[in-house]
Amino acid sequence: MNNKEFIAELSERTGYSPKDAQRLVNQLIDAMGDAFQEGDSVLVPNFGLFETKKKMERIMVNPSTGQRMLVPPKLVLNFRPNQTWKDKMKGGQ
């Protein structure tokens, strides 16, 4: 499903115009992005948890040259789905 299809489906289900639905989605994504920048997690009830995790610095070895390099620490975004969604995906529903 691409963005256009998603907005059309959301607008149909909520009764909002496609323009209002797009604005709603954009505001939701902006608010989530602000929370991630602060290092906060975002829990979407009955869906899952988006959280930022810090990956520690590590030493990486280039396989072709054998040269060792230090990879700096970084923040990564992680998603943990709700148990209900995990079960649905396992069951193929």
C-alpha cells in the first residue's frame, strides 16, 4: 500500500477529506519524530511500541583489507509489535 492508497483508505474509514487525512498523518509522523529525537518511546495502543535504542561503539573489520575501524555509537529506531499482531502474523491471518 502506497501513501496515496493509505490516505484514501484512512479518509474513507474516518469520514475526513483526503486533504485532512494527509494533514493528520503528517502531524502524527512529526510528533513521533519529535519524540524519537528526544529519545522517548511511542506506544500505539493495540499496535506496538516504537522505541529508540543506543547502539554502543564497536570495532569493525573490513573483510577485504583486514583493516580495523571504530564505528561510533548511534541511535536506531526499533519497533515491537503488540502480541496480538504477532500472533496474527504467525497464523497467517
